[in-house]
Amino acid sequence: MADIKAAFEKAVKESKELPEKPDNQTLLKIYGLYKQASEGDNAGKRPGFTDMVGRMKFDAWAELKGKSGPEAMQEYIDLIESLK
């Protein structure tokens, strides 16, 4: 578990140094995987209709409900590696 946590933290750092900014769908996937890996299932309330960005982020995270922390970490690591 310590190995995946270290690799996840390295990938988080590397995500800020990508050669190109990913498209919005990819950014939402990165966000959702990060939140699922670091906080677990989304237990918050979906933002209102006027907060479209907040709703999209909420939905990206909520789609991952039930995914384990280590599994989300590995998917995050794999996604960041594919973007380098």
C-alpha cells in the first residue's frame, strides 16, 4: 500500500507538469480519480443548476462511487502516465 501511495503522490506532482493541458473531459476524470483516491465516495450534495462547473466535478467524482482508494490511485497513475 505504501508503494502505491508514493506512486500516487508522484503522479499528482507530475500532473502539474504535463507538457500540454488535457481536454476538459480528461481534466474531469483526473479530478474524479484524485478525489476518490484521496477522500473516498462523494457524500456531498450536488451543486445547484447555476454552478455548472461544480456539477460537472461532482458528477465526475460520483461516477466512481464504490471504487477502492488503491484502485482509484492506480487508475490516476496510469492516466497521468498516458498524458506524459
